[in-house]
Amino acid sequence: MTEIIDGNAVAAEIRDGLGDAIATLKAEGVTPGLATVLMSDDPASETYVSMKQRDCEEVGIDGIHVELDPDAPAAELYDTVADLNDDDAVHGILVQMPLVDQVDTRRVLRSVAPEKDVDGFHPENVGRLVAGNARYKPCTPHGIQKLFEHYDVETEGAEAVVVGRSDIVGKPMANLLVQKAPFGNATTTVCHSRTADLAAHTREADIVVAAAGVPGFIDGSMLKAGATVIDVGINRVDADTEKGYELVGDVDYESAKEVAGKITPVPGGVGPMTRAMLLWNTVKAAGERAGVEVDL
Ligand code: NDP
């Protein structure tokens, strides 16, 4: 029987655990603070940021939201990040991507103080992750490792295929999977749009992590029986719903479910884990900043 990996349930458990850590911090006079910065009028980005703020409120993290005019000069964003770096009430800074054209995204990623970079995208933090000494693991791959942990997915010695090589999902996921560490030690292949025969790789995989942003393109015929299938994709496709669209993953869930041993649904799989791990990184940042040991 295929096991459905319930990201909502695992994320709720993680958030409950964070409640205890936040109480410990508050008893020491520290309230974790997460700043979100939005410089875009992309409706999806607006939704993501408001969800992150709501998450903060629910667990007792101070949410500080800065919204910049998408037509403002890039300097406004650079100055905002500099101010947040200097603000002692802010332990984590998240600049919502993608940014408007006039902004140099790499400059922004470099300008967030590494110890406040709860996304884990600053070059120093990327380097530390690759070296096996991560300060903050990027939220999506970290959340996937938590799913492996909760669902007893054996990564050691497994053949893992990551589909996608983005800096925010594919590459950090592959880096974590190859590490000599718990929920690593997998023999890891990274596939992308130039991979000659994707199915030849996925069919050999004990673990497939799909992060390509192509709706439903990995189907059951491309999977090995019993494989663990982690669907990162969140794609809007036209549908006869109130909003006029629905969200689907990169995996064709119905056919994949017939073959996989364990599988994440979309929605309700990886998405809630990404959100929970942002809170997790923020609490970690607050504890380290304050010199208070928190149990995470
Ligand atoms: P990017 O567009 O940055 O990267 C997509 C990657 O997939 C690229 O490396 C690309 O290859 C590869 N790719 C595209 N088409 C194919 C194909 N047909 N076959 C093989 N590889 C292909 O996307 P992101 O990594 O940012 O996001 C991926 C998906 O995950 C999106 O749907 C996004 O919305 C979702 N997402 C979900 C999150 C969550 O919490 N659940 C968090 C972040 C993202 P190449 O490099 O050659 O172009």
C-alpha cells in the first residue's frame, strides 16, 4: 500500500515543538523576529509573504513586514536590508524572490547579514552547506529531510534523483543528499532540462525529488516500484474552480501513486514543510543571537 506523506501533519508537529523553544526564548526576554521584504506586485509573491507573516503570528514570532513600491529605485531595497541588518529585534530576514528588474538579486543575497539569512542563500551560507557545516539549511530541502525522518525513508545507500538544479531547491537538495550525515549518504544524480533521458534515471531511483516546475510531467511509468516520490512542484493550471486555476505538482499523482511506496501530495506535502522550516531557522537564529540554548 502506498503511504501518503502528510506534510501538513509533520509541519504542525514541528510548529508545536517551536512553541516550546519560543517560550524558552521569551522567558529570557527574547522574542524571535522575522522581517519579510516584498518588492514586487506578483500576486503569488504577495500570497507567499502574507502566509509567512500569518505563520509567524500563529507561533509567536514577531513578524515585521516591509513592502516597497515595485517602481522604486533599487537603492531603497539595499537600504532597507541594511537597516534590518542593524535592527536587534530582527533575527531573520527574508527578501521575497523574484525581485523586480532594476534590482541586482545577487547583490541583495550578498547584503543580508549571513547570521540573519534564514533562507540560506547568502554565498557564505551556501559555501557552509556544501562544506557540510550549514548554518541554515534552505527551507525546502531541509523540510524534505524532516519528511524523510518522520516517514523512515532510508537515504543511506539509496539511489536518489533530484530533478531540477535551481539554487533554492535542486542544488541544495542534492548537496544534502550526498553529505556524510543523517538523511544524506545517498548516491545522488541531478537531472535538468538538458538531461538526455530523464526516465532512464528516475526509473533507477529509490528516491525521486521533483523540482522542475513542469505540471505532472513525471508519471508512474517513469518510477521504480516502491520508490519514495517527493513532489516539490507548485504549478498553477487552468481549472474550473472559483479562482480559475488549481495547484498541481510536477508529478502525475494518480499514476505515480500506483507505483510509489511513499509519495507527497500537492498541496499538503512539501509546501507546509518549507513554511515550517523558515520559522525553525528564525528561532535558531534568535537563540544563537541571544546566546540562549533552544531545543530544536
Ligand atoms: P526553477 O525554474 O528555478 O528551476 C527548475 C529546474 O528544473 C531547472 O534546473 C530546469 O533545468 C529544470 N527543468 C525544467 N524543465 C525540465 C524538464 N522538462 N526536465 C528536467 N528538468 C527540467 O524552479 P525552482 O527550483 O524555483 O522551483 C521548482 C518548482 O518547485 C516550481 O514549481 C516551484 O513553484 C516549486 N517550489 C515549491 C516550493 C515548495 O515549498 N513546495 C518551494 C520552491 C519552489 P535547467 O536548469 O536546465 O533550466
